[in-house]
Amino acid sequence: MWCSAIRCIVTLTLSMLVVPLVATAQPPAHLPTVGWLDEGNWTDKARLYATFLEGLRELGYVEGQHLVIARRDAEGHLDRLPGLAAELVRLPVDVIVTTGGVPATRAAMQATTTIPIVMADAGDPVGTGLVASLARPGGNVTGLSVMGADTVGKRLQLLKEAAPGVARVAVLYHPPAASSVVGLREAQAAAPALGLTVLPMEVRTPDEFDDQFATMLRLGADA
């Protein structure tokens, strides 16, 4: 499934570039440039990037020969994304691929309304305001959607079936990530019918996890 997703991203990216294959081994004077914007740590995305390059090669496109890829990652500091997106626009790039979630895509959207943006992991792009609709996204954004929020209610149902005694469920969420907030909202909507109470646990930085786990115990969370 993941390989299929990568193939879709590669195909969408190339369709935005409309890059002709170069018949000669000598690179042209100007190579189309793909901007890659991620909210996480570049080292953690090495496998994803390698798969992306493999997909390009399968279609006959080699980095450095047919196109250039300008990589920028925020290393978990979401406040850096607007500056990194603006940097890619200034290069300039011909298309921007965003990975890691909604914040990277939103930063790219704020930086340009003309350069095509291909999102690799958008959560609920309609619910988070990235596109007008799945059928007609509008604007300069396209890509893949991972509708994880739609499964939240089912996950709570499975939790209740596996552990019938569960009553209070702690839900970790990250406010800067719009898809995370949507997931919390879905959990709160599904919980009453299952006899569950949701305990929202806000986490903005990794340093806050320990405190929030301690808070879960103090509040009597069952799961």
C-alpha cells in the first residue's frame, strides 16, 4: 500500500513538472527543481526519500540528470516551516512535495499560490481546510489523503470490545497539527455512544509526554 502511495506521489509530481526525458548523458542548462518540505527530521525520512527516488528512477528520471531536488526539513520545529517554504519559493522550485502532515502543506500554501503543491500525507484535507473538496480541490494543491480521523470511532469501539471495563480514555493530541485536532473531535463525538469519557491530553513538544502520562494516571484513565 505504501509503495502504491509513493508511486502516486511520484506520478503527480512528474505531471506537475512535465519533464521530458533527456536523451543525452549531458544535463541541460536548466534542470527542473522539485522542492521537498517536511516537518520532521531528515534522518527519519531517509527510507521515504529513498523510495521516492526509486519511484522516479522506475519512470526514467534520475536526480541530477533529469531534475534537481531541494530538500528542507523543520526537524520538528513547526515554526520553521513558513521560512523554509519561502526559501523554496525563492530558489525557485517548479513543484513542492510536502510530507509529514498538514503544517508543511499549509506553510507551502501560504508561501505560494502559483507553484503546484503535491501533499504526501494530508490527513483530512477538507476538514483541515487544505482543499475545497476531494473531487475538486481547487487552488494549487493536490496529492494523497490519509483519512485517519474516520477510523477513530472504530478504534474506540474495538478498544471497548477488547476491554469492556474501560470507561475513561486518554487521547493525546498535538494542537499545531490540524489533523490531530480533528482526530480528538472524532473521538469526543464517538465516545458517548460507547459509554466512554475522553480525557484530552495536549502535547506540543516531546518534553511534555512524561507529564501527560503522569496526568493520565492521576485522572484515572483506563486506556
